[in-house]
Amino acid sequence: MRDLCRARAEAIRDLTTAKFRLNALLLRHAIRSTGQARWSPAHLRWLSAVVCPTPAQPMVFPAYVRAITDHTERLAHLDQERPEHVQPWRLAPVVEALQALRGGQFTGAVPPVAALGALTRFANPRQLMNSLGFTPSEYATGERRHQGGITKTGPSHARRALIAGAWASRSPATVSRHLPLRLEKGPQPIQDLRWQAQGRFCKRYRQRRARGKNATQVVVAIARERRACMWAIAQEVPLTP
């Protein structure tokens, strides 16, 4: 599962790089799309009709488009195969329980569990935060002490998944129509913990943004707190040896 999550993260990174290369090629030659949505079906049809100004560029342009298509198909294949491998997994109940969190869909729940294994092996949430690099860095000289950004140690793809899920805290605490479907099989303690965490994270986001904090820094701080909530949820999930 860890290798599968890393392969998906690499596919996303390769796809993003391929899109940047194609956009740079179009920008160098002042070729701009008239549509609004990038990489939509309409945008792909527009790409198929692009005419390059010199004879050599038609060799480069289709190669970039083909690379985007290949990476997109690879990512779709990994997304299609991953649920089948998660079902017989010993930690599948933990993945299902973590999806009770808002912003913690299947895509965001699998990488942290695959990277760290059973979350109950950590004695407290702080150890869990340290393993994913959410602990603030520290610079000390004599009596002077300064805290910087997070250390970013540990698996980066798991940390990115947690930060992506933390962006859901920007919206008010509500129950969407998709969340009850993920909660219908969960025990009541997990549902209660989920609702308390959702209200707390949304309140923290509004308060810190009102004080002028940067949105990205606020989301990273919430992702660190979400990790403690995930540790608490994992304590409620019995695992088979």
C-alpha cells in the first residue's frame, strides 16, 4: 500500500510537470486559449486544433500532449485499482473510520495510514506529528530561541494529503450529503468526535484568519491538529492481529 500511494503521488507530480511544460510552450509563442476551464474536454479539443508557427514545433507539441494523456491514464488506473487492494488490508477499518472527518475522503485517508501503519503504535499525538514533519523547526543560539516553519520530515505524500483535507475547514461546519454515507457504518463515539473536531477546526480557521494570519499557515496548523484527531479515532477502531 505504501508503494501504491507513492506511485500515485509520482503520477500526480509527473502530470503536473507535463502540464507546466505544455503551458510554457504555448506561452512562449503567445498561443492562448479563449476558454475558462483548463484541461476540460473543451480545452482538450482546442489543443487538438492548435497550429504551430514553425515546422519543427509540431514534433514537440504532440509529444507534450501525449505525455499529459499518458500520465492522466496512469493516474486513473491507480485510482481504480487502489480500492480493490485496500479492502483485504488489515488496516482497512482504520481507513474507513478516518473518512468520517470532513475533507478526509478515501484519497486522503489512505496515504497517512499506508505511510505510518497502525496509528495506535504511537503513545500520544505529538509523536504522530513528529513522524510526519508537522513539528515547528527551532533555531537556538545561547539564550535566543526562534521557531520557524515545520520540519517536513517523513513521507511528503502523506503530509500533503493531510494538508489538502485541512482546506475543508475554510467552510462553515455543516454536514454534506456525501458525509452521512461515509458515517452510516461508523460507531457513535467516532461520529461524536468527528462533529466536535469539525466545529473546532472551522472556528480556529476563522479566528486565525481574522487576526491576519496567512491562509496556508493556518491550514497547516489545522492539519497538525487534525493529526491528533485521527490518532484519537484510531484508538476506537479494533484491529485483528
